[in-house]
Amino acid sequence: MTDPILSVRNLNVTYLSSRATLNAVRNVSFDIGREKVAIVGESGSGKSTVGRAVVRLLTPSAKITADRMDFEGKNLLSLSERKMQDVRGRRISMILQDPKYSLNPVVTVGEQVTEAYRVHNKVPHKEAKERALAQLASVQIRDPAHVYDLYPHEVSGGMGQRIMIAMMLIPEPSLIIADEPTSALDVTVKLQVLAILDDLVRDRGIGLMFISHDLNLVQSFCDRVLIMYAGQVVEELRGDELGDAKHDYTKGLLASLPRIGDRRGRLSVLDRKDSWSMPVEKRP
Ligand SMILES: Nc1ncnc2c1ncn2[C@@H]1O[C@H](COP(=O)(O)OP(=O)(O)OP(=O)(O)O)[C@@H](O)[C@H]1O
Ligand SMILES: [Mg+2]
């Protein structure tokens, strides 16, 4: 791995409610350099909570602690909210599952990219528009001038996701947190979006945190894979070494994947161990 862009040690996140406290993330440690690092695990294992904790975008009732959460030499946990907004806007970008909720429905997609450009670069509208068109072309949108004038509901999910990526790249972030960015897309569009993310890591040296529940996908796409279960990282492997997993949970996950050409009758089902579960403490 190259020098880490993000270095996290012993991250803990607790959701507090009036009735119980849930330790959703427990003692999670990892580094991300100029590479693709996957966080995989089943629903509820804490993947999104880790991603959002890094940018401190969790509900106010969530408590975040860590020995260290260093990003470009700054401890993210000790930054003021104002400084943190700056980090979110310029240095770390988030790409979410469904672009429909992130784009403004009453403004054309091109104007949204142009405005995003002007927030970060004080230039006249005409120049910003040219840059926006170039930005759209860079995420493989073939007819940017046509797409520019469309409204969000007029573009497909895959194109919407590419427009989001174009907007995210304007401030030239060094880390992208992508939370299930391709889960809502069909297979061919999914591959296009993955190819764009892959280029960004290779050509621009961006670090990518790729949150997914798709083990098949991450083992071919990512350099390293963190396997989460019940709030903990139970195993960390290189993507191409996933087959050598040691932890029973990872082995169980791999065994439950269907494979083409496999004659096995039934798929195996995970045998859960009590010691793996996420602790919930009842409040008195
Ligand atoms: N705002 C919240 N308030 C209380 N509990 C929450 C909140 N958000 C998440 N949780 C709980 O924290 C745990 C981890 O949730 P998280 O969303 O991080 O999981 P995930 O791995 O991203 O799941 P998925 O694959 O479904 O997106 C779950 O038990 C969830 O119910
Ligand atoms: Mg999630």
C-alpha cells in the first residue's frame, strides 16, 4: 500500500436511543492509500456507519470515538464543524446508492454541475459551463451538450450516477467514499461506473472506500477487502486472496455464493455463532 490518505484506529460508533444503546461499530482499524479498499458485510453489519463516521455525517444521537482518524495529516475528530464542512466539500466526496435523491429535481443536470464548479472556482458562468461539459465528457457521457439540458428525472440511473461522480470530482478530492454506488444499476451500466472509479484511482491517485455487500464484485474490483460482521472487522484480505479467508464468517459467505458450473445441490447457509453478535445494552 502507498502512504495512507486515511488512517483509522479503534473507531467505535454507538447509537443512543431512549431505550437502548447499540454498539454499531466496534474497534475498527484500517488505512486507505491510493487504492480501492472494500468494506463488505451483510445488511446491518455497520458498513455505512463506518463511511459516515469518517465524514462525521451521523445522526446527532450517535457517539463517535477513535484513537485516531487521520486524514491528510489532520485528526478529523478534533476539527471544528466549519473545518469539517470544508473537508467534506473539497477533500472527501461521498457517492451514494441512488443519485435521484442527491440531485435537485427542478434544475437541469448541467446547471447543477456548473453551479458546483462555481462554488469551488470563482469564474464566469460561461467558463464554468464549458468546464462542466468537459467534466460530463470525462465520465463517458457521449453527448454532454444534450445531457446538459436534461432534468434529473429524464436521465437513467446509470447516467445519474455518472453525473454525480462528475460533480464530486470538481473540487479534486483525494478520497471518495462510495456507499453501494452500483447496487441500483444493471450489469452493463454497473461496469461503466466501476471503470470510471477504477480510472480515478489509477490516473488521479485518489483513494476509494468502496462499500458493498457483493463479495463477487469486490474480489475482482478491489485491492483490499475488509470483512465486517456485527460491527467489527473480522478479517482483512487482498481482493485476489479472498479464497484463502480464515475467518468462519468469511468462509461461510464465500460458500454461500452461487457459482456457474457448480453442480452442488443446495447452497450452504451461514451457521452463526453467538460470540459474533452485536451487543445491545438495555437502558435502565
Ligand atoms: N440512525 C440510526 N439510529 C440508530 N441505529 C442505527 C442508525 N443507523 C444505523 N443503525 C443501526 O446500526 C447498525 C449498522 O447499520 P449500517 O447502516 O451501518 O449497516 P450497513 O452494513 O450499512 O447495512 P446495509 O447493507 O443494509 O446498508 C444496524 O443495526 C442499524 O440498525
Ligand atoms: Mg449501508
